[in-house]
Amino acid sequence: MTRIITIAMQKGGVGKTTTTINLAAALAEMGHRVLAVDLDPQGNLTQHAGFDPDQVSPTIYAAFKDEIDGYEGDVSQAIYETDETFHLLPSQPELSLIELSLINTLSRERVLETVLAPIREAYDYILIDCNPSLGLLVINALTAANSVIIPVQTEYLAARGAFMILSSIETVRRKNLNPNLAIEGILLTMADTRTTMTREVSTAVNTQYGDSIYIFNAVIKRSVRFSESAVAGQSILAYDPRSPGAEAYRQAAKEIERSV
Ligand SMILES: Nc1ncnc2c1ncn2[C@@H]1O[C@H](COP(=O)(O)OP(=O)(O)O)[C@@H](O)[C@H]1O
Ligand SMILES: [Mg+2]
């Protein structure tokens, strides 16, 4: 059974893309067949996986466009092997135009679900990286998914932003777009070991959401290794396999594996 997991949060710079690539790498390392999907027109995941969003073609943009225009597309043409053992469905800047064309599309929330349908069985995990918004692309990702991971930056008041994505999740369930959409959990990112802030935020998140939402035991600490690995076009597992960051994402991947 394929598990499709969307990584979403309307705020930028909270670790969505970093979480997507490193969970993809960690789940692949554990022997799973993994596809990472870049649903952000900025193409940060595409770049992080070693591709140039301005050069790579075709991308998920073509798959969306075919579906919107009523052609029978073949999304497998837009799936690439990375230097690591997971596959990538990349993005390109023109994907931002799709957000607009979707407005007048029939079943506009289900385009990604339809695009992924023919290839989903080829994977154990499909991870979808979202743009920082609550727009139609994100709604497509929530509609296509089995569950959602919400990265929350371990910073004062950052956790308050989680209620907005939670209300989008609730809307997707209630409108019957995806009544069974589960919340995989809240993942605390960019935690600073030197301050008590991390503990305070972690306690606050637990108090506010802990009763209803799983909070990953794995906490992703702040480390320059993450931005270095992004520049190198590698996951942190490939860039620095023994680093605490790599270990933390392996731990989070194990929690996902166990969570069914
Ligand atoms: N745990 C971390 N420690 C330090 N820097 C991080 C960490 N996680 C991500 N980053 C860096 O922070 C920036 C934003 O992260 P990113 O994953 O792109 O966030 P988002 O996709 O939510 O916008 C990137 O430059 C990334 O390399
Ligand atoms: Mg991103």
C-alpha cells in the first residue's frame, strides 16, 4: 500500500523542503521505494535534489497542464532518478501559472490525485513538498495525500501558525475532498540546543496540540550542515551521513514507518 504524505505549512522557511528531501532519503535508505514530488514553483526541492528547475524538462508542470487541457499525459516522463536512491518529480517556475488556471478547472482540487494515480503503485512512499501558502496547489496536495506532516520551527510564537494549516486540513475533510486525511504529526525543526526556547516551544506545542495530534519524538536541531547539503544538491544523509541532522531524520522516518 502506497502512503502519500504531504509536507505542508503556509509559512516559508520552516523546513518543509529540507524535511521532504531528508525523509525521502531516509525512507529510501531503509529500503523503501520513494518518490519526492516538488509542488513548489520555486523548485527548491528540485534544486536540493541536484537538478536545475530552469533546465529540467518535462516537470510536474507538464503533467498538470496536460490534465487541465484534457490531454492524456504520462507523468512517468517527468520522473527522474536522483544520485541517491529515491526518485524526483521536479518543478519549474511556470507551475505558478497553474495555480491560476486551476481556478477554472473542473475538479480543480483533484488534479494532482489524478496525475499521480497511474504511478502511485510503483512506490511505497510519495512525499509532496508544498509552496508556502494555502492556495490550490496545497489543497491538491492535501486532497491527494493519506496524511500530512506539519513542520513547526522551534521559535517563540511560531507554533501559533499551525492552526491555519490545521483549518485547511479540516476543510479538505469536511468538503469530502479527502475525508480520511490523517495528520502524520507535527515535526519540530530548527531547534536550538543552546537555549531553553526549544523546550518551551516543545512544551507549548504539546500543551496546545499534543492531545489530538502526534508530535514526533525526533526533533530536528539547527545545523549549518542543512544549508551546506542544499548547496551541494544532496540530502544530509548523503552529505554527512553520521551527522546529528541525518540521524534525526532517520529517527523521524522510523516513526513514520511505525505509524500505520
Ligand atoms: N534544521 C535546520 N538547521 C539549519 N538550517 C536549516 C534547517 N532546516 C532547514 N534549514 C535551512 O533553512 C532554510 C529554509 O528551509 P526550507 O526547508 O527551504 O524551508 P521551507 O521549505 O519551509 O521554505 C534553507 O536554507 C535550509 O537549508
Ligand atoms: Mg520549500
